[in-house]
Amino acid sequence: MIVLHWTASRSLMGTYNTFNKSILPSSRKALVNASSLNVSSHYLVDRDGSIYQLLPDTVFARHVIGLNYCAIGIENVGSDTYPLTQAQLFANEKLVRYLTRKYNIEYLIGHYEHTWFKNTSLWRETNPYYFSQKIDPGISFMRRIREELQDLNLKGAPPKK
Ligand SMILES: [Zn+2]
């Protein structure tokens, strides 16, 4: 699957520097308790739509609880108060099309939808209390990209239980 995110930060380099460490800072207590592996993502998309690949697609990246083992992550510089741009929408669309041609991608979800997989066979977390509620990359961004990518017939999150 592919999981789309926003960074909740306003700069590309700030995000890059956050991801470019192996060990998570101790300030992120809830995450550190589960593992000291730093958070990261396979791709990072800047405000102007430039796409940066941070990790090979097949390397495990820590970006979505429960689904990391099967999820390619795409981060976008932005937040709820710094909405994602049209250029980012186009770039995500192109990148998802590219990845879908290359791999057997079945699902495209926004990070906020990951919890809906919790009671499915796709969910893989050993600690049931290790969990987070997310809002990124926003409902409207997901609605818009799904409109653009209708022809790919990618599945979204399963119905909420
Ligand atoms: Zn996220």
C-alpha cells in the first residue's frame, strides 16, 4: 500500500534533518517506548512539487503504526494550518501512478485512515496499546487525489468497525 502524509513542519530541510538520523530523539516518548528506530519515509514532496526519494522503496520505514512492513510512505511539507499545494497534489498523483506501475499496489490511504485496518489481517503490531490518532494529510487532499486517480481502482481503508 501507499500511505500519504503531511509533515506538520514548514520546511523541507527541517523535515529532512528530522528523518536523517537512525535513532529517535528521546523527546518522542510514546514512540521511543516502542522502538528507538527513527521515523522516516520513502519520499518527501516539497511545496513546489519537487519529489525527493529518501529511502529505497523496499526498505522498512517507520511512518505508519501497524502497516510499516507493507507501506510506502510519501510525506508532504505542510500541515492543517499550512495546507498542501496544488503542485503537491500533482506530484503525489504522478508518484502514485509511477509506484502503481512498478509494484502490486492495492491500497492508497491517508495516514489518518490507518487505524481502520486495526482489526484486519493487514495490521501487524504486537502491542495493542501502541496506537495513534492522526489527521494527516487531510480529508480534502485524499478526496482530491482519489478523484484524480479513480482509473487506478486503488482501494481505500476498509469500513470503520
Ligand atoms: Zn503521517
